[in-house]
Amino acid sequence: MDNLLSEGLELMVFGMGFVVVFLTLLVFATSGMSKVVDKFFPEAPPQPKAKKAAPAAVAANNNDELVAVMTAAVHKYRS
């Protein structure tokens, strides 16, 4: 029984050690690949956004149409 327990513990330590080594290697490989990609394909700097037209001017043009659509929706809902 003692021999079986020691073999089980030994197998557990080797297995957990292998997983730790593999995950550490994976972290370094991922970091290295990220640096290579950033070196050869750098991100473009963000472009400033153009300002939009004043919403009040746009809303004034569509105000009559908006009122008609809302009135029709209320009428349809109540009937």
C-alpha cells in the first residue's frame, strides 16, 4: 500500500510539474508572438473624428414627418 501511495504522489508531482512548465512556456510564446506582430504590423494611430452637423437643424427638417409618424402610431395602438 505504501508503494502504491508513493507512486501516486510521484505521478501527481510529475504531472503538475509538466503542466506548470507547459503553461509557463505558453505564456512566453504568446508574449513573444505578440511582440513580433506589433513590430511588423503596428496599429495605426486613431484618426480624429469629424464633427457632425447640429442635431437641432436636422430635427427641424424632419419634425413634421416625425409628428405624423408618431400620431399614426398612437392612433394604430389605440384602435
